[in-house]
Amino acid sequence: MRRTVAESIVSFLLGAAWAIVLLGAVLLFWSFWPFGIVIAFMAGIVGSLFGLFLVVMLEVATLQFEKHRELKRQTHLLKKIEKALEGRGDASLRDH
């Protein structure tokens, strides 16, 4: 399966988004550690939200690339079927 430049960039950005999730969660967790474990845990969750939002958006982009590739494949198959039906001269299938 060949990947386009855009798909490679999205894949790289997806890795960077996961790094943002991890860094945001860890940095805020340790920053709020003196205030207690519960507050630190909540701060870690809040710190990871922006990165998680980016992960979701980039996963949606990846799914759209896959959807586009599959639609192109299906269109190609349908055109081959259409040519095969036209070549046979079988009007009974085309009338439906």
C-alpha cells in the first residue's frame, strides 16, 4: 500500500500529538503533586485534553484517507464491471 506525502505528514503529526498528550499529562501532574494526589491526577487529565483532541482529529483525517482510497478502488471495479457488461452485449442485465 503506497502512502501519499499528506498521509505521511498526518502519521508524523499523530505521533507528535501523542507526545503532547504524554508531556501535558506528566508535566501538569508533577506540577500539582504538592497539592495532593487527587488534584494532581485531575490536572494530568486536563493537561492531556488538548493532545487527545489533536489525536482524535488526526485519526479522523486518517480514516478519510482510507475511505477515499477504498472509494477509488470500488469505482475502478465498477468501471471494469460496466465495460464487461457492455462488451458482452447482454441487454437483459443493463435494463434493470
